[in-house]
Amino acid sequence: MTPTSGLRLGVIGAGTIAEFHVAAARRSGGRVTVAAVCDVRAEAAEKLAAEVGARVHTDHRAMLDAGGLDAVVITVPHALHAPITLDAAAAGLHVLVEKPVATTREDALRMIEACRSAGVVLAVGHVLRFVPTLRAAASFLASGELGGVVVASERRTADYADPARPRWFLDAGMAGGGIVLNVGTHSIDKLQMLVGSPIVEVTAHVSVPEHLSVETEAVALARHADGTRSTISVTGTGLPFTDEAEIVCGGGAVRISRGEGVWSFRGGVATQVAAPEPGEMAAAFAAQLTDFARACAERSSPEVTPEYALSVLDVALAVYESARLGSTVAVKGQS
């Protein structure tokens, strides 16, 4: 970082999520500037770089060798998170990598150790942690106004085989899995955030369509460390869009919906805790980048640490293991 330019950022991967990060940098008031954009697709890199006057690369190693950066944002296929993070750490650059942190526990641990040894920050893009309505819901639940959490549920739907989706999402090698690793990690993170306790055990089932190599449907019953039970349902075939969580407490309940905001229900009375705001995801990406820049400047921990991101990955991997075995599985690192 320099006094004049703030955090000089390189963006590796120029897809849709990268656009959110670039927009967040532009909203940072100079705290973060995008200095370079890299994508194997030159046209995509050039288009995104043109928005901010950044230089263009088609090889991330060439970007790193060119210098002039303090940090990178990595928004590439999941299986590439680990090798690119290792290269960035070796170059002495801070890293904000999209979720999931990696496709295997071993890769995630290698990333954590490499960044620790290099003395650089490693943050993971579990951006839901920064969504205003979800933060309001978590604060309300943590206040204890409705008593302790009893049970919780989280449900998301998506058209997982949408032709507009990048093809690597359906490649088991590159994606590391299907809807569980891509969409379900949001659900896992959200439940851990709202319940306020990590998931330690899962009983799960997944379904892989005959024409695909990754699952598009998954359900799981989870046990949290504090004894709370929760359910996760993620489906990718045909249903209208849904993004909703319900948290039942001893003295009432809370519903969190992408379209309706946060509502509490107690004694037959419904009260809005937080209304949905326009541009919430853009605001969340901006807050996430601000937190990352702070951590880099202070050489301190980001709000979403790699160790926390590993806990989310561990739950997702336990879902796959439970589905494979047809039995309940303890989450690694939590038992």
C-alpha cells in the first residue's frame, strides 16, 4: 500500500463476481484501486480493466511478476484457488479468495500455511457476512429477545444447469462438486451465523442428474455444537428462486427472506426487524473489501478468517461423505 493509491489490487478472473469487486473498489473512496486485471480470456480482462484504467494480463504469474500490487482478489474456478493463492503468497501479496476457500481440506490448509509463512493476509469471500439484513438478523437473534434458538432451516433454489452459468460449474474436477459447494456453502455460512454455533454433524443426501457429473439437489440435517438442529435444502432444478431462512427460538421465531427482509413473530404479532435495501449485495461487497483493506493495512485478521472458511468447507465435505456413506458424519475439525 502507498499513501497516494491505497491498496493496489489485482483481480484474477474477470467474470460476474469480479465485476462486484471492481465496483466495490470504485466505491472505496481511494482506499482500494484496481491496478491490474487477469483472465485467460483476453477480451473479458480487457473489458473489465477498461472500467478502471487497469493493465491487462492473461497469465496470473505474469501479473504477479509485473509488480505494482499489494493484494489480489481471486475469482476463478474453485480448483484453481489453491495454486493461485500459493503463487500470490510467494510474491508477498495479500489474498482475498472467493468461497469456497478450496475444494479439499488439504488445499485449504496449504493456503493457510503459505499465507501465514509469508506474513500476508488471507481472507475468504463469504460475502453474506456483510449483507445488512443478515447482520441485522444475527444481531437480533444474538440479543436473546426471543430466547435461545431451538431449530433452524435454510432453503435456497437456483437453476443450476442454466446455460448462462459458466461451464466449469458443471465440471466436477474444476468445481470440486455441484450445488453443495457453490450454493450450499452460502447456506452453511448463513446457518452458522444466525444460530451462532458451528455445525458439528450432518446427515445428508445429494442427487446427481444422469446427464451431469455434479449434484443439483441436496438436503441435510445438521447438529450444531450447542445442540441446535437445523436443516439445509438446496435445489437446482425447476423451482422459482427462493432464498429464505427460518430460526425458531424459545419465545418466537425469525424469518429472513431475500425479498421481504427480516421479520420476527411472537405471540401472533409480526414485526419487521430490517427491511430489504436496494443494492444490498453491492453494499456487502463494498463492506467486505473495506474490511480486507483494513486487515491488510493493520496486518490483522479479516472478519472472515481462513480458519472460519475451512469450517464451512468441512461441513460441505461432510455432506458429500454422509451422502456417499448413507449415514451420519462428524464434521472434521469440530468433533
